[in-house]
Amino acid sequence: MRRLTRRSATALFALSLAVAVPTGQAAQAATDTATALPAATEVAICTNLWSGVFDPPSSEPLAPCQWDMALIGANTQTWSHADGSGVRVGVIDSGVDLTHPDIQPNLDLASSCSFIRPDDPAIVAGLSAPSEAASGDCSNKAAIDDKSGHGTHVASEIAAPVNGIGIAGVAPRATIVALKACTSSTYCFGYAVAAALRKAGDLRLDVVNLSLFADPYLYYCGNDAGQRAMAKEITDAARYATSRGVLIVASAGNEEADLQHPVSDSISPDGPDDTPIERAVGNQCRVLPAELPGALTVMATGPVGYPGYTRNIADYSSVGGDVAAPGGDFFSATNTPQDGILGALPPDSEIWALYDSVGSTIPRYRGLTTTDQGATYGFLQGTSMAAPHATGVAALVIDRHPEWSPGAVKAAVQRTATPMACPADWQPLGPDDTRLKCYGGSDGRTSFFGHGLVNAREAALL
């Protein structure tokens, strides 16, 4: 796994391993036979951690672990007003697990498609399988299957159904359309992102989630002809989708950067055969899709409201976007991996293989993965996990007001968000943290949290 932001869910986790695990232990753990915790054991851990702070948001077996849904009011009471019924959500990501019981019931397989080409650099380099390529041939359903795990997790956060298994998503009756633009090695090249956005427009989807940045650049700068051309291709596709009624929701990124005041880019170009070049960037450079015109850009928080957790902005989250949402913040509130976001994972995916082995062999990571009635789940963190919460809230708004334009839905998500103040006495968390200060607040909006924390309950009452 490499790219679904500079630090994907897997890369963020590997970063924590590098700090917390003696040299060589993480690699050994990944090769050991592992067994995820049964649901009852996981629930006991979560109940001990969250009881009295976050009530279980639903009757689903793993609901006591979903502090994120409790935090934003995505619960049974909210769903009596809006639950995403009739709303079609595109997940532009690494595909989905076609058989997972918290994905399959709400998946529109007929409309789902892979846009990976056989000449994708990750496939040519041998980092991803040719079977992922379909070049937009939507009859090839096998290519949609998620070998990464990232897309499945994202889709379940948005719309896992209330079915007595595992978890529930923010909008549990919304329909998911999987638009695969990312390979199992988790490169998401711009050509595939643009093609997926155009398909979303062709299908007139209501909202799309992009928990990624478009390779091979983090920042696309206007003074480079190649970057300018790719940025135009992606932007034109996004404008087409928006013109067809699609709201674009994008993650802000995990680079500890301020999108309004970019400083440097040390990871581009980042294709399999590329050598990154350290470069200064300014406002002539944009992160895509986070800074697409009209996009709802989402920052990440940890378990806001947990006693003693006052930073609120996740340690990795870039800032300068529109709203904040739970993205997880490992070991920041309860000092456990349960500070992450629980979601569905395919049992044959790369994320599952790493997380399950580590969670089962290193005590600090106990409970990182779990199973319920044969279905598999894991805790991840990232702005990749924050964006789908905002996408789910947008689906609730659309459920209530299907006639509203993408701009009106975006404004409603912002308007119903719970304002959040800047962290007191903020200081950057390390040498790579370019979030030098949190500013704003006079109008209820700050650089760290935008209009505030998305609020499913308020959105469902519009």
C-alpha cells in the first residue's frame, strides 16, 4: 500500500509501528498466523473505553466501537428522519469487497466499474495485478473487487446497512456505486480519477467520495506543462460531474499541511519509477481533488469530547478545508487503536493481512481487527476515513431534499456542522508539521475545522 494520500491508512499505521515496535518485530508480525478478536471481545474492550462518553449509535453488534457515529449523531433516532434512502453515492477508490455483508446489500454492482488501464504504472511495475484493469469496461465486474481494503472501509463508513451484522454507516440505506480508480498498491493515477468522475456525471450520481490524491503529484503546479495538463483533465471531469448534479467530497490529506498556505512538496512525483524532488510550492499549486472547484474538503478529528483529549485535530490531518469529521487518531485519547475508525475490510486484502497479524501479535495493537458472524472489520485512521462521514451526512441532506443542487447540499453540510474552536496554545507537533497556527473563529469558521464537525442529526432535520 502506498498512496491514498501521502500517508494512507496503511502508511499511517506503518508509521506508528516504526515508533512503537522494536526493529524487525513489525515485519515478523506480518508473517505470523493471526486471529482477529471475536466481536464479543472487541465490544467488551470498546464498552470499557467509551461507556459514559459515547453511547452505542445503533443495535448493530459492533456499534459500541463506533464512537465516530455517536459523535456526529449518526444513530437510530437520526435515521427515523433520514437514512439515505434513494441516494446514490459513488466511491472513487480501490473498489469494494463484492461479497462483504456490510457492503453487498447496498451495492449497485450493475453501475460499478473499474477505470484502471492495463498500462497503469502500478501494473507495469508489477505492484498490482492485471486483473484490476478494465479500462472502463463496466461488464468486467471482477476488476472492481477490492484487494487493498481501503475502498471497502470507506464504503462501509458511508452506507453499511442496519442488518444485524457488524456496523452501520452514516446513511445506512444509501446505494453505493464503486468507481475503481486506485490499484491494490494504492496508486490512484489522474487518468483513472478523471474517468471515474466523468462516469459519476454520466450516471448522475448524487455525491462522490474521493479519499485520495491523484498521482503522480501531491501538488499540481501551474508553471509545469505536464502538471497543468493533468490538472485540467481532472478539473474538467469534476466540472462535468458537478454540472450533472454530483457533489464532490474529498479528503484534505494526511500531510500535516495547511492547504491555504502550502510550503513544500517532498513526495512528488510519486509513481513506481519516479524519484521525488523536494520543491517549494505556493498558492499557484493545488492538491487534487481536495482543491477542486466546488468540492467539500474534509479534515480529520479524533474522539472529540473524550476526557483529556483536547487537541481534537488528528495529528496527521492537513487543514484549510471546509468541515471536519471523525478520522481517527490512534493512541491519542484512550491510548489504544480503538481511537481509530472501525469499518469493513475484505479478508483477502492487503490492509487486513497487515493489520490482523500485527493486532494479534503485538499487545499494544490488540483489537485492531475483529470479526462478526464471519465478516471482517478493522480500525483505520486518516482523512480518508473523515471524508466518508461527510459524504454520509451529505446523503442524509439529499434524502431530505433530492431537488437541491450540489452547491446547496454542500452549504447545508457546512451550515449544520457544529462549530469548533482552535486548539488552545497550538504548537506544531514536529518538524514536518506545517500547520503553524490555527486562525479564524470570528465567524465560527477556523482553518483547522472549517465550519465545524459534521452533524448527521442536524442534517437529517433540515
